[in-house]
Amino acid sequence: MDITLHRLVREGTIRRLARGVYDFPREHPVLGPLTPPAEAIAKALAGRDRTRLQPTGAYAANALGLSEQVPAKVVFLTDGPSRTVTIGPTTIQLRRTTPKNMAAAGRLSGLLIQALRELGEEHVTTARREHLKRILPIEQRRALVKDLQLAPAWMHPIFRELAEGDA
């Protein structure tokens, strides 16, 4: 298997991104070789290592459209080992965290908790709440109540408002 992968990398059929992580290189006519999205790389690393991921910080806020900021370094919480992976211009940091922080990993509530934590209580405006009501399907918003105990106390009213209100 290793010899085959090495041969395919040498031929340019596949590209080695990290140890045990490969992709099919894509080329843009003007920009040249394209780097895969950070989330795809992180998911591949998590799948290889059999760990869970939770986007955090500015990346989580940007994913929900709550922030225009696009982070240069993408940070994911993980229940696996901490590490930093640099692929082209993209730096992905995996930070080991507590089981409580990973309890909602992979669900909307986990992403929302991390995004709101990044913004801070004073920056969760009515406009941002209305934005979340518009972009999130009502079924997903109703499921937020199930994970209420995982969110900090200041987020409870926000979760309830999102779960109850219709856009």
C-alpha cells in the first residue's frame, strides 16, 4: 500500500497533505494548485485518528455567518492529541480539550456554543439572533434545547429564543 501511494504521489495523481492524508490535486486555470478546505483536511485527520472535532473561535463564528473575519489559523477542539498541521497557506490547530467541551461536537449546538463564546455575551445582538433564525432550519433550532445544559448560563436565553421563535 505505501509503495502504491508513493508512486501515485510521484506521478502527481494524488497529493500528500500530511502523514496518512492524501487528496486529488485540483488546479485553477488562473490561481494554479488549490488547497483543500481546512474543514476537509481536519475531518480527514480526525477520521484517520478516530477522534472527534469541534470548530472553535473565529472559524465557528464565520461558519454561522456571525462574523466576516476569516481566520488565518483554523482551530478545532478535539478529544485526540493536540497538534498543528500546516498545508500550504493553511494552518490547522487541533487542541485537546475536556470531555464537556466535546459533548456537543459535530452538532449545531456545539458550533453555536463556540461561536457565541468567541463573540462574547455583549456582542450577541438582536440582528445576530435574527440572522441565526433566518439561516438555521427550525428542526435544527428546536434540537438546541436538548443541549441546553452544555451551554454556559448566559447562552440559555439565546438557545431558548432560537428554539421557540420562527423567522
